[in-house]
Amino acid sequence: MPTTTHLRSLQALELAVRQGSLKGAADVLGITPAAVGQRIRSLEDYLSTDLLLRSRSGLRPTRELEHALTDLHTAFKALERVTETLDFQRTREIHIVADTDWAELWLVPKLADFQEENPNILFCINGIGDVPIRLGTPDLRIFSDDDGGEVLFRDLLVPITGPDNLRRLADWDPVNQMEGLPLLHLKEQIENENCPGWVDWFEKFGHRESGTDRGVHYNNARLALKAVKLNVGFMVCGLSLVLRDLQEGTIVHPFPLSQHLTAAQPYRLRLRSGAEKQPQLQKFVEWLMATAHETKEKLALNL
């Protein structure tokens, strides 16, 4: 096994045990839970032994792993400290781990404006970008949760669809306008009660009585949005993620924007300890907060 793969597999294993789940490790690393699982499985295959026990209460180390767990935690805590100590050598890099939909649909399209004014600052976002991913804590973490940090904005969740579907809606049931029409769901909306979707929207605003949880499920909003633009169906999505698409007319909102849900948690920014002293991060955070404020104002104007 190559050394880099070996180290990344050990990192994924240590984080999975520390966080108690593949998803927790994936959030820290900025990759998918499937990718975390693959790294761990490759290590298990290499060692010809199981390292994790999976149960309803989360992940637990096997007996084989327990003997090495203390050293494993100590080693990666030390690597994180080394990364922070030597971070002055990376004065041009910003490493971000963020909510995937927010990063792909909100941050990345806007980032070109910042990079035009700051061409020497390089980014790695969720493991992809101008510079390779590094071990250790990212400079910034941005998620919609209640774990603290500086609030960027709280999103609004609205139904969207392709322009051609408006005609289907006009010719449909005048009372239950959405009855029987194809629904698109994000996997998180079905699995996480803190992520409102169609079930919550219909419960609040009506328009459909049956099958509110049925339809096609997508792992992320980017893929679902492609289907929406092809008029495959109707989707509940964060308004901040599709403001440009609505303006360009590639998608439409079939109901008044006043018929919206509010996200359970706002997007929050958390900086790595000591990172706020770095000039490139100061610039980026100032830009990020100003851009988030613009989005917040646009959301208010659209209501």
C-alpha cells in the first residue's frame, strides 16, 4: 500500500472512531461517507482484519484496533499540532470544508470575483481545488448546524421546477395542484428531520394530499437541480442556492415565495484556532461576510 494511501486510511479510521460515524469523519475531511468507508476498507483489506464494529449506537473499534487506538489518537493530534505550527509556510492557501450543496452552488460560483482581486490566494474546498488536500484541521468549516460560529445567513426553502412544468401545473387539479406530479427529494430531507422538504411543505401549505414522500431521491442538490432544469419534476431547495438560476429563467418557482419554509439552522462559519491571524484568511472572511450579507438582503427582498 502506498504511504500516502496508508496515512489517509489511518486518518479516516481515527476520525471515524473519534466522531463515532463515517459521516462525522466525512464532514471533517470534506469527502463523502462512502469515500471514508472505502479508505477504511482498503486498510482492513491490507491488514486482513476488521477494524470497526458497526452498531446502532455508532462505530466501535474491534479488539485488534483497541490495542493501537491510543497511539493512533495521539499521532493524529500531534500531526494536527504540527500542521498548525508550520502553517506559516502556507501563506497563499485557504483550506475549506463546507456543506457540499452550499459550496458547489453558492460559494464556488461567487469565488471567481474574489480570485480576480486576489489571484495569488489558492483554495482547496472539500478536497478539490488549486492545491491538494492536507492533513489536519481545515482553515474554515461552514455548515448549517448549531455547533456555534459566526452566522452567515439562514436560508429559505422554496419549491422550484423547470419552466415547461408550469404549463402542467396550470392544467392540473385546481385544488390539489401538485397531486400526482413528480417530486424530487434530497436524501437528507428524507433522513434528517432538521432538513425540511416536500413532506413539511405540503403539510404547511397544502396543494397535495398523498404521496408527499414519494419520488426520486438525490444525494445532493447539484444533481437534483440538473433534473429540475430538464423538467423532470418539482423540488424544494434553498433559495440562496438558486437565485442566479431563477434570475436567468432556467428554473422557476411555481408558487409565491411567501409560501416558503425556513431552514432549521443558519449557515455558520468556524475558523481554526489561530487562523484569524493569517492575512489571506482575513481578506477572505471579510469578503465572505460581505457576500453573505448581500445574499441575506436578496432573500429578504424576494419575500
